[in-house]
Amino acid sequence: LLGVGTTTGGVIDILRAAKHWLTDAGHACAVMGFCWGGSVALLGNTRLAMPGVAYYGAQPPAEDVAKIKAALLLQYAGLDDRINAGIDAYRKALTEYQFARLSLECGGNHAFTGFERYPAQIIHFLGL
């Protein structure tokens, strides 16, 4: 399945199948991903109108923002220069869409949500 999903068309086919399977069974369907999976979440949103949450996925071209048809939450790490290379144009384009939110974790690096990387900060944030 992963081999099929390594092309854009393959990823969209997998997402489409999952969406149909879940919605046909009466379930809601959304896509969430981290890193490459964040890019997959963006594809599901812009191509299949699936609500999505993307953690530091590569942004599609800014002109694809017009294809957003469902809620989209984008989380990026401020120190992740490679992934953030296209973020300024994307953020500017997103300002027109009320159901899309982008946040930037200023001190975070790639995989900033990984508990093993920032245990003290996460424990503090959670008040544990």
C-alpha cells in the first residue's frame, strides 16, 4: 500500500477509498498527518475536500489555497527552514479562508510535537 501511495495520484486514490469506505458506513472522515503525512493531509483537503490537520507538511502552491473546501488546521515549526520555505506565500493566501488556520511554533523544530524531543516543555504545558 505504501508503494502505491508514494505518487500524488496513488495517495489521492488511497484517501478517496478511505473516505468512501468510512462515509458509506456512516462515519465522518478527516485526515491528519505529520511530516510527509502533513503533505498527505493537505492533498486530502485540497483535492477531496476532507477536513485536515497537517503538522509541518510541505505546502502546496499558494494558488491551491483556492481549492480548500473543508476545515484545515496547519501546525508548523519556526525553526524548520526546509519545510517553511514556502510558508509566507501560503500564509498570505490563507488569510482569505475563514476555515483555515496556520500556527507557527516559534521555538519548535521539525517534529516539535514529538514527546521524546521536548518532554520538559510538554510536561510543563500540560501542567503535569
